[in-house]
Amino acid sequence: MKKLANEKKTDGKTRKRGRPKKAITRSVSLVVRLTPTERLAIAGKARNAGMRISDWFRQSAKVAVIRPRLSEKETGHLRTLSGMANNLNQLTKLAHKGGLVSIMTNLRGLLNEVERLMERMGRDDS
């Protein structure tokens, strides 16, 4: 038996068996939860591209461009409006305690500030 095994060896080298190792392996997984409708839509797009779903998803993620919902300027405007809403609530509380006439000037100033901000936001859209 040993003699038969020795005859099969060539040049004293041992043959590596199996598939060659890849230089870069994908060892990290990312789990994404989808609705059945989203899954079907992605599967259809992958099928149309002639790709597997995982390859299509990976390629799409690499080339996707994400735009923020609001710009920094718009976020600042919303923060200002939120502060004004807080001020209005405080003025309303004071009006209930001391009467509406006592805070009329504060309300007019706040209303003018809101109008200025709304005009500025309207100009930013164009």
C-alpha cells in the first residue's frame, strides 16, 4: 500500500486540494429588515440588472447619493421658529393669568419677528 502511495507523488510536492483562497473575503454581514413589498421591488431590480440581490444591494449602496432632508440654514430657521413657539406658549400662559391687554405689545413684537422669518424663508426657496 505504501508503495502505491509513493508512486502517485510527483516531484515530492504535495498538491493543494479545493478551491483557491480569495485575496479579499467578505466576512462581515449587514442585516437589513425589509417589508415583503420592498424585497420584491429589490429582487425585480436585481433580476433586471442580471445580478444577485446581494450584489445589486452592495453596488447600489456604493453609488447612492444621500441628500439631507433640510439644509443647515433651514434647520436654523426651524430652530428659531421652535423657540418662537415656546415664547408664544409662555405669553399665552401670561395672558391667562394677567389678561390679554397686558401682553399685547409682546405679542405684536413676536408676530413681526415671525413674519420677517417667514419672508426670509420664502426668499431662500427661489
